[in-house]
Amino acid sequence: MINQEIKTAFEAFERGGSIVRVEQFTAGLINATYLIETDKEEKYILQKINTFVFKNPAELMFNIVGVTKHITEKIKENGGDYKRENLNFLPCNTGEYYYRDENDGAWRMYIYVDEALTYNKPKNNDIFRSAGKTFGRFMKLLDGYPAETLHETIKNFHYTPARYENLLKAVESDIKGRKAMCEEEIKFVTDRKAYTHKLTDLIAEGILPLRVTHNDTKLNNVLFDIKTDKGICVIDLDTIMPGLSLYDFGDSIRSGGNKAAEDEADLSKVGIDLELFDVYVDGFLSETAKSLCDAEIENLAFGAKLMTFECGIRFLTDYLEGDVYFRTTHAEHNIVRARNQFRLVADMEAHMDEMNAIVMKYKEKYKN
Ligand code: GN1
Ligand code: MG
């Protein structure tokens, strides 16, 4: 039996065919994602947009459609295959790129990229190097995109000082009575307040440039070719906004450079894998070194630490607020994730010199 809500949403996109199979993908923590197979050849990804997180689907889809059309043009110029190397969103029966259902839910659909897969953890070094190249290429494709036309889909998304203030507010109100369980984690954060404004200060001083960035560069937001294991394209485009190259680099290391999954509870398994860090820097800088300024390259390792720290703050805040933001499967999920991220931050602190040395090695290799 096909769920009626999904069927109605799918039909609003008027692609014809009847659904024969629906599979839910649960790796993403925000939207609900379904693979739709019909009695015709084409397959689709149908997503119910999380409107608690993304309050304005019209603005969200305006960004995404603008950006993907731009990427298609670039791919055509380079003689590539835009049907495979980019996401192709579809309009629904109102002409909009999202469909509003009768309960005010918002849905969007794009053509499924077949013969591709995602990884939650890099299965080898080549996968992670290729992820670095793919995100680097993505940033290059968006170089010159008119950033001022983009809506801010989540306000202050990587503005770490605001994430810090939100945590303090959640601690203060302690609406779920969970504060007593996380005193140590709260102290971990307040001890490192200085991290929160380092990059935003450099933006304000004009030292770090804003670019159009992806902002959610988890490893599982890259599609890999099933045969070659090479990165094909980047998915999960909701948070494309003006941002720092360091955010994109940093969040990839946070998610894929961890020796363990982000929700591993056994903290002895958590840490920065320097070999994976090395290959990601290699892939990323091979595409971007010539366009990045020195201040960006010099702060890459710090960016990895900051993105991990910020994500830990967000998990901790959500735990204190009663798990209203991230998808969780058990009551401790967010605090486990927060502890994991803070352990990773501590491990990066212990290895910062080695991380910086790796960055400098590839700067030498690719910058000149
Ligand atoms: C969310 O949607 P997904 O799972 O790719 C989140 C990221 C976090 C990540 C942590 C819009 O990403 O910012 O880093 O979870 N996306 C949003 O796993 O908040
Ligand atoms: Mg995702």
C-alpha cells in the first residue's frame, strides 16, 4: 500500500506513471526523503521539506532552482552531463518548484541519479579524497554566482556567536530539566568562547571573503558513481548561502574525518583520522588552492575544529530544548552526539600542529 500523502504529492508533479515502490532514506536529519519508482523508467526523489527548519519553501526553492540552473549551464559549457552531475528539480502543477499539500506540508521532487550511492563513512581514502574534490569543484562552479540574490534560508546558520548565545538561552530556560545532565559539556563550550568569533572577526576585518557555499558538506551529501566510486555531484542544497570556504571544508572533516560516526557513544573510538584529513585536503585544494586566499588556507584546520565545535553546540542546544530540531531515535541521541563532537574537538586541539602541517604541504603543492 502506497502512503496516500506521498501518492498525492507525487501526482502533483505530473510525471505520469504509477508508483510501484517507495523507499525512505533516513540518513539526513532534517527532511523526509523518498525514492519513488514507477512503472516507467525514470525514478525520482520526493522530499517533504521540514518547514519547522525551513520556514519559507518558496525562498528555499528559489535559491535551489537558481543555483542548479547556473550549474547546468556551467556543466554544458564544460561538455559534461548535467543530468548526472547536477540535481534536476521539477515544477508541479502550479508551475512552482514545490507543492503545498492540504495540511500545509511542502514537497519537492527531482530526478533520481541512478547508479550512484552515498557513504556515511569513507570506506577508503580515495572516497574521501574524491569528496574533497567534489565539494571543491562545487564551490568553483558557484564562483561568480550573484550572492546577493540568495535568500538566507536559515538565519545565522554558521554564525557561531549566535549558536553560542542560543545555547546559553537554552541553558538558562532549561525547559526539559536536562541541564544537570550536561554541566561538563556546557563548561567545555564556555571555556572555548573565543573560538566562536575568530572567523566572524576576520570577515568583519575584510580578511576572509564571503563566497557562495554549500554549508552542509557532510560526506553523505555527495553522490558517488556506483562503478568508479568517483564523486559525481553534491546534494542537499537547502543551505546554499553566502558563507566561508572554511565552513564547507570544516564540516566535511567534522563528519567524514572522525574515526567514528557522529553518534558513536563510545568516546574512545572518536578522534581525527589524520590520514583521512590528509587526503581530503589533497582533494579539496587540488580544485580550490588557486582561488583561495592565504588567510583561507591558513585557517582550514581551524575551520574543521570550529565546525565540529559548532555542531556540538547545536546538538547540545537541541538536547536542552527537547529534541525539536534534529531527527533522533532515542532520548539520549543529541547528548551522545554533542559529547562525540566535543571529544573530536579535543582531539583536534591535540593534533592542530599536524593538521596545519598537512594543509601547508598541499598549499605548496597546488598553489604554485
Ligand atoms: C543536518 O540534513 P543533514 O542530515 O544533511 C544539518 C547539518 C548538520 C548535520 C549533522 C539544515 O544535515 O547542519 O551538520 O545534520 N542540516 C541542517 O549531522 O541543519
Ligand atoms: Mg543530507
